[in-house]
Amino acid sequence: MTANRPARKGQGAAADIPNDPQELIEDIKQTRAQVGETVEALTAKLDPKTQLRQTKERMKERISATTGEVTSKVTGKAGTVGQQLRGTAAKAARGADEQRVQLAVVAGVAVLLMGAWITWVVRRR
């Protein structure tokens, strides 16, 4: 039953130690590097200044992303509103042109009627 269990730290460690002195030196260097990295990571996690700096950087990134999104939305809305205004102005201009044409036709008909009336009045005398 104990033969199927994996070896715990400290047990069977002698089997992991290389016999060649050069391999042993390389293994020690690797272990030192790993321990150094682990200590640096733990120190960074426990250092309040580092934590504050990291939090500040994360907040800057979030603010920048949010600002970009808002700018994009505002720009999109401004473009849409601009298009709507241009469309409305074009419709108003077309409407004014149509009204001018109608006014010109009415004025022309009025002039013709007035001319016909004056001619009729003059001939009647």
C-alpha cells in the first residue's frame, strides 16, 4: 500500500541528487535561481509600494480603455446626429425650393388672370 504512494518532499530526495559533480553544480544554480525568483515574487506581493504601483497601473489601463470606449460612442453619435442634421437641412431646402416653384406658378397665374381682366375691362368700354 505504501509502495503506490508518491514520495513526499524529503523522502526519496537522494534519488534526485545527481552523481556527477558538474550536474550537481548546475542543479544547485537552477535551484538558487528558482528560489531567487520566488523570493522576488513574494517580496513584490508583500511590498505596499509595489502593490500601490500595480493598482495604479491597472486603474490607468481601465480608465484609458473606458475613455476610448466613451470617445468612440460619442464620435459615433456625433456622426449620426450630423447626418440627421444634414438630411433635415436638405429636406428643408427642397421644401423651400418646392414652395418657391408653387409661389411662382401662383404668381404667374395671378398675372395672367389680372392681364385677362384688364383686357376684358378695357375692351368693354
